[in-house]
Amino acid sequence: MRRRLRAAGFLAFALAAAALAAAIANGYSSQALRGYGALRPVVVAARALPAGGVLRPEDVVAALRVRRVPARFVPAGTLAAPEQALGLAPIVPIVPGAYLTGAQLRPPREDATRPELGPRRHPVEIAVSGAEALLAGEAGGRRATVDVVVTTEPRGAGPGRTYVAAAAVPLLAIGPGADGPGPGGTSAATLALTKPQALHLIAAESYARKLTLLPRG
């Protein structure tokens, strides 16, 4: 009989201790929650997101998750819903578990000029003379095709040499040069040049009297 009473006493004591521990834990959790502040939803990456990859609906569902964390720990600009990232692209790689912020996303870039450069061509800006006609008709001058003519300085009693240094070059843009617009001033022309053409014309800027653009067609 005593053993049964003793066992019942131990059981009651254990239940009371468990109830007390639970109450303490709940009280601590409530106190901690009050100390850290209210929870708010945040978007985190469930898997790695590469830079430049546009987030489509299926990516938003598979790669993004919503978590609730204390507001004081949430970085500024963190998204609150995965749909906010739809159609945007990360500008830097996003690692799994990282918060997703608006500053990390941008609309997809549209590069309209690169396909017009042609194979192995690069945009290069050079100073040219006599481009008033192209500047006056700027809309027609852009995306035109030109020949670049180099005129060298006279040597001794002989005249300078004039020759086509680069033929059929795409003209990407043209505007006033360093000395500003006006008659006699130079213009800044951005051309799609191959590497040999670029090296030749950059060198010609230092020794030639002038570089001139001749529109083709």
C-alpha cells in the first residue's frame, strides 16, 4: 500500500514539475517575443538564384519561401511576398537562405545595341572633324555606316596624305566633341570597330591632322 502511495506521489510530483517547466518556457518565449518585437513575413531564397536570371512564375513557386522573423532583424527593403519578385532579375547571386530585397532585383536588361556591333567589333569613341552634317541630321546619322578618312600632316614640301583607314564602319552614336558644338569643332563619334581598326584610328588621333567621316549610301 505504501509503495502505491509513494508511486502516486512521485507521479503527481513529476506532472507538477512538467507543468511548471512548460509555464516557465511559455513565459520565457512570450517575454523574448516582446523583447524582439512583432513578427513579420519575409521572403527568403530556398535555393541559389543566379545573377541575371529572370524570375518566372515557376521560379517564384519553387525557389522562394516566406518566413516570419522579428521585425528588428529584417533588412530594409526585404520583400514580404514572393509575387513581388515576379519578372525581375537578381543583380547578384543569391545564396540559399538569404533574404530577398528590392535592392537586389531589377527589370531585365534590354541591350539593343550589342547585336548591331557585328562579330569581333567593339564600341570605340574617336574625335572626328567635319561631322556637322551628321550632327544636324542626328537621327539619320545614328546606326549609319561610314568610312573613316585620315588626313596626315604635310611632310617637308609635300602635301599630307589622305586615305580611307576604316571602310563600312557602323556609326553607333555621334555628338559634340570636347571643344563643344559649332563650326570647326570636333565631334565625338562612337564606332563599331575591329581591334586592328581601333588601334589604327587611336594612333591616328595623335599624328593625323584630322579624321573625317564619310557616310555610305
